Amino acid sequence: ILLSQSQLCSLYEEQVVYLLIEIRPAATAQGKRLPLNLCLVIDRSTSMQGARLENVKGAAHQIIDELQDDDALAVVTFNDRAEVVLPSQFGVNRARAKAKISTIWASGGTEILQGIRAGLAELEKRHSKQVTSHLILLTDGQTYGDEEGCIAEARQAGAQRIGITAMGIGEDWNDALLDEIAAQSGGVSAYIASPGQVRTLLQQRVRGLGAVFAQGLTLEPRCAEGVWVESAFRVSPYLEPLTSADGVINLGALQADAPLVLVLELGVAQKPAGEHRLLQLELMGDIPALGRQGDRLRRDIRCTFTSTEPPSEPVPTAILSALSKVTLYRMQERAWNALESGDVNTATRQLEMMATRLFDLGEIQLARAAMLEAGRIAKGGTPTAKGRKELKYGTRSLTIASGESLMIECPSCGRKHRPGTLFCSECGVYLPTGGPLRTEPLPEEELPISRANPWASEPVEETVEAPPVPLHIKVLSTGRQIQLPSTAEVHVGRLDAAHGIFPDLDLTPDGGLEGGVSRRHCKIHQRGSTYLVEDVGSANGTFLNGERLTPYLPHVLKDGDELQLGRIKLEVIIRQ
């Protein structure tokens, strides 16, 4: 258990402290493997025909091959009604089970409730405290009119220690419903972007179920007076927001090889100087691998309050890592909420800033997905179902005061936060550093205000042509002129040998650091005889003829154009 601060100031009327909790089996615990009581519930509606259903059937065959003799398996299909293809049984006849699964064909509509009910009925035949009972739902469509029934069944399953993994294939399923089904049962939800991913993800999930050490885990945070839980997140083995029922958080199962890591955001009211208990944590669950039921573990979380500002102390790296992921997840949620309320500018800005943070983390695919959705919204369009799901489930899989004058102001966007807040909820900046960890942001009045239209022209298609005219860059403040190398991509920024950053065009000699140039500031692409410039998430922006470029979207360069990187102005020269 880690606290973001070991000491708090008693002068603040209200502040924030973060609590990281890691739950893992004791090093000396050597539990036996629990038999699986597994049911696959497969959508066989018309939309599943083709590659989707064939990959699901292939994945089911693979699971059958990996089952042990003491495992039980059932297979249920559903469209407008449910059908038990393989009744629950231990010691499955592999050849017979595969033959039955191979006969599944697609037709009809989608009624998820029918499938869940039939699947749970099969699981109940073999359910006991000595097995891991789990339902895996695979669907690619929306269900209509039975959502509340699905959630009620999941809630009842969770009370009986039966978890549900809800997997959505493609883009047209109801992610809010599948998330709630998983949350109520103590299971997980997952996004399968393409049919080819079905086998890998399903196999990983079943193997994880085979490594369950404890199940039916719940956490009850009992807060002292003047302390409350503002939010709770699971951050490992996957990220998801946690909700409580009557103050109890359902955590589901604990795998022997994958600890649970949680982050609680606590609000703390003013307290007198001295040591105080913030809360008591009670963890409860069954450990059938050791033959133990209803185990309880309690821990008191205490903190010292000082009458003066306590000395600065580093925040534990584990908390920083976890909160950086939580912040990204919240940013995409904030973007979609803003869009639903009609605030297009906020939604676009949130997605752009999210993309910048993702690029910093090296999550290139997710960053590009965020920029594409931002571009669609800025253009007046609507986000795609695929983009929304890719960002939502992609961020989940990333692996962690009295009065206005005492509030912390984000140096990047100006949003105010209570003392103790580590990451800006608006733009994702790490607050205790006083700004981004690299190049300092320049005052807004020093930079152009207008923004270039990122969708004014489509990206140039690459063609085979004669060698292009050389591109020269002239630094206006120093007069230095540089011919760029004839490569497909030229990096512009500042040299940082200690971190392995060696830009092709280094602006350090031209006052780049003082001028607000980032180490990785922009890229210049060569496409046939055309040059394009692309900002790569710089702290102070890249400007083309006075207009700020949207990060990660290329713009065509012409002879005589003016580029501005922070304060440093450059002239583009494209001629012999």
C-alpha cells in the first residue's frame, strides 16, 4: 500500500491524496489449480456470418484442446433464442465437442439475455466453491429491450461467484452494456477489433481463468470523518473504473500470476495537526486453492498532518505510472461527454491533448486514432464507433485548500486543482513539476492564435518522380541556412544525447531551448516532389504562416513559407 504523500498540511480546507493498493498471493502460498467450469455463449445472429463466426469456432476448438480432464465445458449459441449446443460436462469428448461446434451457423437477430440465461443455467449444474465458474460472452451486435434483464442476471451471477467476460467483436455492439455486465459480475469486458484477434484474446482469457488463486474478492474502504473516496480505478492487470454497491467494491478474481493494482482518489477535509487515520480497508474473499472461505484482511491507512507546509517528497513512481494511465482514460471520457453536450471545441482539444500524451508514451497507434477522431469532429463530422472503442479499450489496456490562492493552477491550460492533485484533468500535464517534463510552455500572448485547418487538403499520395528540388531552411534570427538531407523523413528539434535524441536539424545553436523548441518538435516528410510538415506533439506548437498546426496531421510546404517553432522562425526555401 502506497500513499502519494506521507504528510499533509493541516491548513488546507480540502486536498487530494492518492492511495495505491496491490493485491497478490503471498510468496509462500502454493495453491492447487482450480478446475474450470466454463461456458461459451456465442452470438450466431446473421451479422456473425463469415470470418467472425469461423474464427470464434476455431477459437473454441483451441480451448477444447487445452482443457484438462477435470474441467467442465458448455457451449450455448443465441440469436432470437438460445440453444445449448454442448451441455455442461466434465472430461469433454474433444472430437464430439468440436464436431458440434463446427455445425454452428449464422441466422436471425440478437437477444443477449436469452444467451446469458441459458449459459448461466449450464454453469449452475457444476457450480461449487471448488471450481472457477465463468461465462464468456462473444457478440457483435446490439440487443434491444432486454438490457436491464442482462444486467440483473449479471448481478445475480456475481453474487454467486460466477464471473462474466463480455467480448465485443467489431464496432456495432453496445459497449456500455457489456461493461456493466462485466462490472456487475466481477468479470471483464474486451474489444476485439478484427476476427483474427478472437483466438488470441479468448485463449489468453481462458488461461488466466485457469490461474485463479482467489475469487469473490471485495474491498470495503471505511473512511474516517472528513475523508471520502472520489474515484476508484483498477489499473492492473487491465484498467477500468470501479463502482461500489453500499460502499463495497466488487473486484472479482485474483490470478496467481497477475496481481490486482487499484488506485483510490481520496478527498480529505481540514484536520488539526497530528497523526490521523484516513480510512480502514477490508479485503474479503474466498481462497479455494488453499481450502479457505470468507478470508478477511484489514489495514489502517494513517497520515501525519503538519501545521506548516511539509517538506517536498517524491511521489512514488508506481503511483505516477498508474495515474498517467487513469488520466488518459479520463481524457477520452471527457471528450465524448463534451461531444454529447455539443461542445465540439472541448471534445477536439481533449482528443488532441490525449494524442500528445499517447505519443509521449510511445503508443503510436492509439495516438493516431485519437487524432483521426479529433479531425472528424473538427470537420463537423461524428466520431466513428471503431475509433471510440479503440480509444476506450486501448487506454484500458495500457500497462499505470482554503481559498483560491491555495489552489494549484495547471501551467499548461490554467485549470485549477486542489492541493495534492498530481495530473491535470483537462490536459494531462503532471502538475508538481510546474509544467511539462521537457520544454517549458511559452506565454500564449507570444504565440499566434489562429489555427490551421487540418482538413483543408488531403495527404499527398506518394508517386514515383524525378528527384525533388532540395529543401533549405533558413533560421531568421541567426541567418544560418541548412540544406536538409534527401531522406523520406527529417526530424527537427533539439539535441539530447543523454536520452538518445539526435534530430536531423538541431536548433540548439540557434537558441532552441530558450526559444521553446522541443527535443522532438516536428517532422518534414518528402512525398515525391512534395514536402510536408507535421508537428509531433511539441510543447509550444508548430506554426505555418502564422497558423498553429494540429499535431500529427501533415501540411504541404511551399517555397517562401514561414515556419515557427516556439519563438524560432524559419524560412522555407524550395528552389535550385
